[in-house]
Amino acid sequence: MMTIVAVTGSLDSESYAMKLVKAIKFHAPESVVFKILDISRLPYVAERLESAYSSNLQKFYTEIETADAFIITTAEYKRSYSPALRNALDLGLGPDGKSKWAGKLVTIFGCTPYNINTFGGVGLLKRMIEALDMEVYYKSDFYFCDATSKFNADGILTDPDSSRVIKGFWDIFIGCIARGRIEKKLI
């Protein structure tokens, strides 16, 4: 079993980014343990708060350390990504300054209710993630535009083209993670 942890830059449980995470989870293979990391209860970056190791922060570190890979969904936020997501990424450095994210495979899904691309936010997020020493999986850039027309009133993805792309993503991403595990064992 592989553990994939999803992080969304939105703190709104009904956001399109969260709906997309739930659609990704729906299409996940049975061999995947899929978790959604709640970043809404994390403290803002502050030495005093970090050194106290709150239970929320300790749980956050454990989720990072036990994950095989990450999926991050982000909306475009003022031509970048959300401050809440930035805070979570920064907290992942840990009070000792070592990146808990280091060496973890990650892919990014951009999501917007508008008919424009989330290219700016995703591009900046990729640079931040590379600075955290994560392995960015580039083969699956996914820009989910016009989200309002792709979900029904219950938040279920109804767009067949998007469902097809998500299913194809899983086939490739799981293979990449499996190869990464094999390569690490050989080293």
C-alpha cells in the first residue's frame, strides 16, 4: 500500500480545490491509502509556536514523514498560491531547520472556477517546492479551469474529460512512485 497525502491551499471545505481533491481520491486505485491533510489548524510560522510542538503540528509532521507522495491542489491567489499553503510549506521545515518535505514526490493540480489558467500560482508553487528539496513530478501538470461547470450541486465531478485525465494521472503517478521506491532500495 502507498500513502498519498493531499494538501489543498484553500481552508474552505467546499472550495473547488477541495472538490477536486475529493474527485482525485474517488479515482484513486485500491492500492492507495489516500489522506487529506488539514492545514486549517496549523499555527502561523512563529518560533515560539513551533518550539512548543503543538499536537496539531506534531500530527502534521507525522503525516509528512509517513507519506510516500503528495498531491497539492491550489487556486490562483493574486497570481500566486494561498498564504495558508505557504504557511504549511514553511512549517514543514521544522524547528530544527531541516525540511520534512525533503525527497518526497509531489504533483500539483491548479484549480480555478474561472475560464483562465492557474499557471502563475502553480509556477511559483513549483519553485517553492523545489526549494524545500521535494521532487516535483512534472509530467502531470493539471490546470483545472472553469470548475463551476464540472461539479454537480453535491460537489461530485461530472465532467467525463476531467475524470479521464485523473484516471490517467493515477496510472502514471503510481508507476513513478513505485519506481522511486525501487530506486531508493537499490541505493
